Amino acid sequence: MFGIGMPELLVIFVIALLVVGPEKLPELARTLGRGLAEFRRTAHEVRQTLDEESREREAAPNSSFRPPASSVHKKNLEDA
């Protein structure tokens, strides 16, 4: 998990306990958990949207393709 082991988590917990206090620590943990869950959910939705758009672009023919303007002019001049 983010390259953080048990000793690092313990140090973070002790620092949070000293800074926030034992009364507010559960509330802080809930708030951080909800924020992390929302971040993960949003990241998943963005990833899904990008994947869907990528698949749609690969499946659909490129309708916006136009030949270069120089070849269009030459062809029109030859027809005239």
C-alpha cells in the first residue's frame, strides 16, 4: 500500500494521535476514509470513461478525415 509498511503506519498513527487527540482520531479516520473512497471512485469513473471513448474511436471510422487541400486543388484543376 503506497510502499508504506507497518512501522511507518505506526509512526503516522502516533503522530496523528498526538496532533489530533484521542477524541477526534476516529472522526478524522472516518473523514479520511470517505475522502479516499470518493477519490478512488472518481478515478475509476474517469478511467472507465477514457476506456469507453478510446474503444469508440477505434471502432468508428474516421469521418473527420479530409484529403490535404493541395490534392483537392490539383484534382479540380485537372477536371477543368
